[in-house]
Amino acid sequence: MTDKLLVFVMAPSKAVAAELANSIIEKHYAACINIVDNIASIYFWENKIRSDNEALMLIKTTKSKYKILEEYILNNHPYDLPEIIASPITEGSDSYLEWLEKCVN
């Protein structure tokens, strides 16, 4: 088990995701962010079933940076309730995980 996390965040567009990603990386809240564009999302919001095309951000960070990352996303994301879900990275190449750690410190 490592102290690394993979954080999933949906954004309304690739442009919004890229803007958030750049600022998160600049602040060293994460080491790497991948953006997967054109994700079909179907969800329940304000008593209605909705569907949108969104961009998925895959954010690699550490547990020690998670709370500040979450706070930053909540304060800078255009959604009233952005999806922020973190999963532990239980395994990974030692060299990649070491690089990740160095980038967020």
C-alpha cells in the first residue's frame, strides 16, 4: 500500500479541465493530470435525470496533499457540486511513485 491517490474529477469541458489542471500542477498539488475528453455522463441532479458530455481529470497526488487539492477544486470549479472521488494507488512502479512524491513536495 502506498500513500498515493488517484483523484477523479469531472469538468464541463476539456478547456475548463485544462485550466484547472495547469493551476493544480503549478501549485504542486499533483504530479500529473490526464484529461479524457468527451465522456458521456448521465446523472440525477435537481430532481431530474441529466446527460452531458464532460471531461474527466485523472489526478495523481498524495494523501498529504489531498485536502488542499480538494479545497482548491471546490473553490475554483464551475460546478456547484463537483465530483471529487479519490482512490488509493495500491501498487505502481517504484520509480514512478518516487517521481510523483517529489513533484508534490
